[in-house]
Amino acid sequence: MEKAYRTMKNSGAGSIVIGIIILVTGVAAGVISIVNGASLLKNKNEITF
């Protein structure tokens, strides 16, 4: 039984780590998208066709 508990502990810790990595990546991607969108809106008047 102790082996099963160790396996569940390692699996739970791994899931938490993967969740944190996904959260950080998502926040970083969101911030980059907002900055790029603001930059496009700011410079839209300089575009000529």
C-alpha cells in the first residue's frame, strides 16, 4: 500500500507543477497579446494605403 501512496504523492506534485507552468505561460501570452494590441491601436493612424 505504501507504494501506491508514494505514486499518488508524486503524481499530485507533478500535476501541481504542470498547472503552475501552464498558468504562468497563459498569463505571459495574455500580457504579450494586450501589449501588441495596444501598440497596433496606437499606431493605426500612421498606416497609409
